[in-house]
Amino acid sequence: MTRLIFLISTLTQIVHIHVRSAKSATADCQCINYDSTYEKKYGIFMSPDWPKYYASNINCMLYTFTSSTDSIIEVVFDEFDLDRSSIDCIYGDYVKLYLHLKEPEVNERSMHNSVLCGKLSDIQQTHYSAGSALIFEFHTDWRSGNNTGFRGTFRFINKTLFEINGKLTPGTNCNYTFYSESTNENSGRFFSPQYPSAYPRGVDCAYRFVGNKNERVRLIFEQVKLQKSELSCLNNPDKIEVRDGDDAHSPVIGQLCNKNTLVDMVSTGPNLHVLFQSRGHFPGQGFKASFIFEDVSLYNLNSETPSMEPEKTSIEQRLTTPKEWKSGCNQEFDSDSSKNGTFTSPNYPKPYPDDTRCVFIFQGRGRERIQILFTDFDLYMPNEEIKDCEGPIDTVMVFITIKGHQERLNNYCGSTLPRQLMSNGPSMTVEFKSHQLQSSPTVKGFRSIYRFVTNFGITAGRQDSEQVCGFIFNSTEHTNGTFTSPNYPGIYPRATECHYFFHGRPSERIHLTFAYFDVEGVPPCTMETASDYVEFSNFRTVDRKIPRHCGPKKPKTIESDGDFFRVAFKSNDKFDGTGFEAFYQFRNYVDPITVRRTAGAESCHPLFLQLLSCAVFWMML
């Protein structure tokens, strides 16, 4: 009781607190209440005697947070140190969190959301209630240890910050429709159920966006935190699908799972359909996203586009800073205007001027990617020993968007022809710089071909509309052929996932032979080694008996176990490679056991077979 008095005396000046018995799992629970009485919006909480070692045999101490009906509660553990007796924290010392409560009370039937133990690095620090109540239970066992417990902060947050700017479909929990003419300034926000608290298990939500004829829908998924896994989005139990049309059967242009930040997607027409599915056992926080209906007739990359994320570098900034750069060579390429074309350095094939900066901006739609092929490249280089094309030299720089920010893909200089390039999303920027009094009167500059492609540069197989990058190979169409990584033989795009599905006849098996293999990574090709990888499976799910492959070493010839086989390619957002080229062949399968049985039977004397049949007949009698 003295520890409880110490805790109360510490916190009374911060927030209104009172102690009473609680409706809880046991009658022995002590309850410490924090509520928004007297308009207190924040405060601190701590374990008994913190930062001294906490006592053993704390059977049940409940920390109860109650806000007004128009608010939710945020709890942040700033310090955390509990003895860890088991991996899942269900024994020993732990904090058990109840986030989805209708009333500020728990009992033996109440479902908890998570259990915490160990060190600060072992836990998720921030937690949110789904409604106006949040409770966590602190428990210690009989063993004494040198652990200090926890200290944290809480605050009450207005619910209106997480209101969805759409119309809820009657009779559903999370199906919304967003109409262009009814939204405020044609933009708004939408969230996973109960965001920012964890979403419930087993939900299916649909978000339908309906624009006018001359509009497109742009989505920015500002934050995605689903069930953490190394599984691809194909097999992930919790995922988001973005479909380019007005229903759930439209082609898929985006899939999100695990964790993502600031992912930008644009529809090809006025409608878009987003599906959110949760089938995992350990739901994450979910997602928050913004949308805007863009008028195609007024769309101009040079004009100011409504910003939904202030941290993003705007195109206007890149075009106007620094002011001393000449701007007459800036160009914009929109896939609506042309699906392919060329762009060059100023005056090509004549020498380009000194002190010049040109920015070439490419904007696609849907699942389009920008593919760039340099056909001529000749820039002035004063010193052949310059590495990585850094310093005050004439360069071409290529930028892609990673997590909402422009990141440089590579620098190119001199006269070496760059490899073919591809964007990781529907936008890309190329920048050319020349420096004063350094250019040579003999250099030509560069010429390049651009294409907006939807097949990721993969020409084999039949594209699967149910995947962002998926291709089907059926033996009834072709019994053999080749397939490659995206953009092969150029650099494969970053943050890209492609699947190749092989379907044979029941009597066939699939044989794969790799002619070339360069996939950046270090075996065993996991997330810990930041590796890109190629994965093989006899199922649509993961086949754990076949290891992932990455690095420069080619996989050996691979044969399927049945008439179906899947190959997956996945790249991260950090490194690059040139990918792979492989041959596939559907071959008739002959069961070796059947062959041995048939051969054995044929070698028997006819009289022996007749006697064997008679023996079997008399045994049956």
C-alpha cells in the first residue's frame, strides 16, 4: 500500500486520480484511475517505486484511463524494464493491454490486445485505445529481480482527427464511398478500422472513390503498419489492394503489406477501389491515407499541386532552385500525352552549353513504370580517374521516389553508356548538369528513349490482372520459353515484387534453368541482410524446403514436384542488380516407381503370373 501512496502523491498534481476496487479478473486488483476531469489532457504514469526495483508478487494492478466520448487515449512507454520469463510474456512479470473496451472495466472474459515484457527495445512503445477507455494490467510473480518497471506518458486525443471523409455504406462496418462533388475541396482522409488503435481481426473493408469524367484519383498512404512478416503481399494475411476501377474485379495496380511509408498511387480513370483485408493473428496499427480528385484538364506538373505531405520535395523547388541555373530545357512527359518518345541534352547532337541545368519529369498512371534507354552518351570529363561521377563534373542524375522522398538512383558521366533504367512507381526525374568553362566543344551530350510501360519490361507470359506484376505461363499456350526479371537486361527497379505462375498438365513437370543471375543480396537472403531475392515454390504459399536465392551465383536446375510452380522476385529500396534470365520447359513426367513395377511384371514368366493369380483367388475365398 505504501508503493501505491507514493505513486498517487507523485501524480496528483498532473491529473485527477482516485483509487478504488475494480471490476477485474480478480477481486484483489488495485486500480489507479486517470481521467480527463478538470480538462487535463496529458500526464505521466509509472510502476510502483520507479526507478527503484519493483516488488515481487504484485498480483494485479490495473491502470485505467478514461476520456470523454469525443476522445481516445494515447499511452507511450518511455522507460520499460520487466523480467522476461517467457518469449510470449504470458508468464512471470508482464503488462497486459486492453485497448478495445466499450466500458472502463475488465473481467476474466475480457480480450486483451497484447502483452509486454522485457526491455524497451522488445516492445511497441505507443498504444491507442479504440474508444474512450484503455486499461493495462501490471503483474509480477514470486521471483525477485533487478528490474525497474516502467514509466510513461498519456494524453487524450480528439477523435475528429481520425474521421473518414466518406459515406459509410448502410449495414456495413467499414465500407465507404467517396464522391468527388461531396468532398471538401475534392480531398480528404481515410483510415483502417479503429485507427490509430490496432485494427480487429477478420475484417474486410472497401473504400470506393468515384470521380467525375475528367478526374483521376491520387492516393498517398502516409503510414502502413500491418502484421509484420517477411511474406510477400501474395501470401500475407493482412494486406491492402488498390484496384484501378469502380469495383473489386478491376485490375490491381498496388498491393501493400507489412510496413510502408508515403506510397503514392494514381488511377488511370475517375474511379478507384481499395480493399483492406485482415486475416492475421497479430493485427498491426493499420493505415492512414489521403486522397485527392485531380482535374486532368487542369493538371500541370509546373503548377502547384495540392500537397498532402509537406515533407515531400516539390517539383517546383527542383525547377527553381538554385535560380542561376538556366531553365529553358526543362521538360515534362505525361503518359496521357505520349506513351513513348525521346529527350536529349540541349543542342544534341551538337555540343551542349556551359552552366546548364535541365530537369526532365515523367508522370505515369496506374501500374505504369517509366523505362529509360540511353542510345548515345558523351559528357565532358576533365579527369578520367573521377569515381562515382561526384564533384564539379557534367552529369546525368536519375531520381526515384522512396518513402515519399526523392532519392538518387545513380549518377552518370563520361562516355560509358548507362544501362537501361526503370522507375519503382509511376514517376521519375532525370536531371542534367553542365558546369561553367569545363565543357568540351567536341562532346555531343546524350539522347534517350523513354517509355511508359505496364508490363515491367517483361515480354513473356500472360499478364495477371490480379497482381501488380504477375505473369502466367500455361503449357497449353507454350511448352517452353524464357522469362526474366523486370527491365532485363537493364537494372531492375527497386521496391518491386513480381510473380511468375507456371501451370502444366497433370502429367507434366516444370523445369527451370538459369542462363544469367545477378540479384543483389547475401544468403540466406533475408530482411536482416537487406537482400533482394528469388523464391521458388510448388504452392501459392511459401515452400520452405526450397531456399531463397540471391547474389551472383546461379541456382541449379530446378524441377517442380507437381504440375504447378511459382517463382517470385522481390527487390528492396536500397540496392540494385541486373536480375536474371531463365529458360522454362514443361516436360512429361514418368513415375519411376510405376516404371520399375511395370518392368518387373514384364520380366516374369507367364506361368508364374498365372499361378500368382490363382493363389490370390484362393486367399480371397
